[in-house]
Amino acid sequence: MTAPNELSASVAAAAIAAGRLKSADLVAACIARIEAREPVVKAWEQFDPARAMAEARARDAEAPRGPLHGVPVGVKDIIDTADFPTAYGSPIYTGHRPGADAACVALVRRAGGIIMGKTVTTEFAAFFPGKTANPHNPKHTPGGSSSGSAAAVADHHVPVAFGTQTAGSITRPSAFCGVVGFKPSYNTYSWSGVKAEAPSFDTLGTIGRTVEDALLMWRVLQAGDPPTLPPAPTRPRIGLCRTPFWSAAAPEAREAFTLAGQKLAAGGFELEELELPPLFDGLIDTHKFVLDYEAARTWAFEYEPQNRDKLSKPLRAMVERGWTLTPADYLEQRRRMARARQEFTTIAQRYSAVMAPAAPGEAPPGLDATGDPVFSRMWTLLHVPTFNLPVSKGPNGLPVGVQFIGGIDGDLALLGLGPRIAECLA
């Protein structure tokens, strides 16, 4: 029998709604798992078991509020919460208490969800790592910047958690931890109450155990009726996109990509090789330019003399690099991004989904870096929806996955196809 804390969010929510599971039993199982594993995984910045249990008992005693009723959720610590400190991964904000919940947190509460606590983030969701370890092997990184959220879901602390992505911060940690990260189309979910990094790219998303979890959270964050999914074709066409950065893929990533293609073909999918036009070759450099330029201006307060010494050296260097970039060059890069988005919109119309590597390989050893977002930057820049799925294991026995990409605002079509894809890759 599956332990309550090992259920997916969608299965747990359905069981609570049907009276087959008590929220208090689910939350108690999650708390026990956190208390047993947190010394190793270190996924949590703030965690209040007494408050979570009190909320669970209250949910069991009341009529269902919404589709997430009684389900515990992890909140990345760059997302404001009125009842937990929010430090954004920085000593500048130690003990900071926001005056209000972020919109996404308020919507979770409205839907009956329980905020379990705050999960570890890298510094301002950039590249300087937090304390979290990969739950499959604590000597390896969990990825970043949504480190704690991915590790907490993978290690059965909570069934679902929030992540954010500005480069590869949902896709990469989800791939490294073997869970399902969903980055929606840009601006699909409200960013209100989330610490900004680069406004051209910042995207709120979710990390769960199944594609159905992503669909559940889509409904929660849209605060509406269950979504009507577009009908899927009988024989969906998948574009196999190795991307211009294929040379960065380790052998295990290449093997996972090939294996996923073989399984999809056996499952009735039509596969077609997709080579992107030359315009896409330089999009990583474009992403890096715009990220540095916007981050420098977004973190103007944090770079003031009274705060500067509390920044990590890598983040301080990033800000200083951004200040050397000119507005004229920034505007030219924005025009390049607009052309690329328009071109990919045309390309995406030929496919039910595009498949690409999710990360260069399995999670690298060490906790002093979070891995390379090379296979996520371009999709973040293009503002398209993506989700990743685990496919196989690497040489160290760690998960290796692929990601599936749709066209801008094609989120529901992509997620609607997701369970069939996941069934083929299982």
C-alpha cells in the first residue's frame, strides 16, 4: 500500500475529496518524512509542523474549499508568505516578514491547500547554491534555483511545490531529482509577490510527481473550473530537437533522448527530426546578456553600499557585469528575442510537442554549484511551456530526463498530451 506522503498531489486531492483519506493523515505522514530526512536532504528553510497539523485538522472539519483541499504545498523562499519569513536566499533579508501572501500562495489557500513551509532557494534564485542535497545521493547537487522544492517533492516531503524559472530553475532541478517540473508560458501565472530577477524571463511554475499534478495546479492558479483540454491527435507528431547545444549533452543524456524517442515511436507517436534555423544558435548568449542587464537593474537596492558586502561574489560579479551593458545593445537583443519567438511559433504549429534534453546529464557531484542550464535557457527566452519527465538513470544511478515543449500559450494542449507521453516513457 502506498504511504500517504508518497501519493501525487492529484491522487491525494481526489482521495481527500472522496473521503478515502484525511488531510491530517497525509500531513502527518509528510511531517514524519521531513523529520526523518531533513538532516540529510536539507530542503526546508522554514517548516512549522504544528501549524500544518492544525490546518489539516481544520480542513477535515470543513466543507471542501476547492480542488487542492487538504493537500500540503511547499513554497520556494523567493515567494512571499505572510505567516513565514521570506529571505530570498540572502542574508540581506534574514528574518524579513512580508505583509501579505504572494498571489500564488493566496490562491493555494483559497483552493484549500496547506502551506507546509518555505523551501530552499539559491541566492535571489540565481546561481549561488543553498544547502540542499540531491535526495538520491546527497553528495550530488539537486540543481537550482528551485533546489528545495525539487528535493522535497522527490523525497516525499510534500506532493507538490512551487518553483520559478529565469534560466533553468524548474526544469534542471526537476530533471536532476527525477520529478515533473512544469514551466508555463510566460506570464500565465501571476508573479505578484515573487522576488524578481530578470522581468523578461521570470516565470512561476510547479514541481510535482505527475503531469496531472501540473494540471491540478493550473486549475488552482487560474481559480476556475477544470480546464477543457484540446483533443489530442490520434498519432501525435513529436519534433526531436537536439538543439544547437547538443555538444553539451553527456552520453547519458544522449542515451535518454534516444530511448525516449524509441518508446514514443513504439507508443504510436510520429517522430520527426527538428533542426532549428541559424537564428537560434546564439540565443544562449542573448539570454545571458538580457539576464545580466535586467538583474543589475532589478537588484539596484541590493547592490547599494549598505548591502553589497552581503552578496555572494558570483552574484556581485553578475550585477557588475550587467552595469557594463548598454541600453542600445539591450534593445537590440530584445528585438532578436522577438524574432525568435515569432519564428518558433511557426515551427511549433507543425508538432503536437517538441522533445529536447532537459539537462546535460545526471546531477553532477558536489554542492558548490547547481549545474548548467544550457538546455533550458532558450525555451525560457522563447516564453514557451515545457515539462520534463524522467527517462532513465545515469552512470551514478541518478535520474536523467527529457523535456517536452509547446508553442506559446499552448499549455493545455501540451499538458493534455502529457499523461500519454508519460505512460510511454514509464
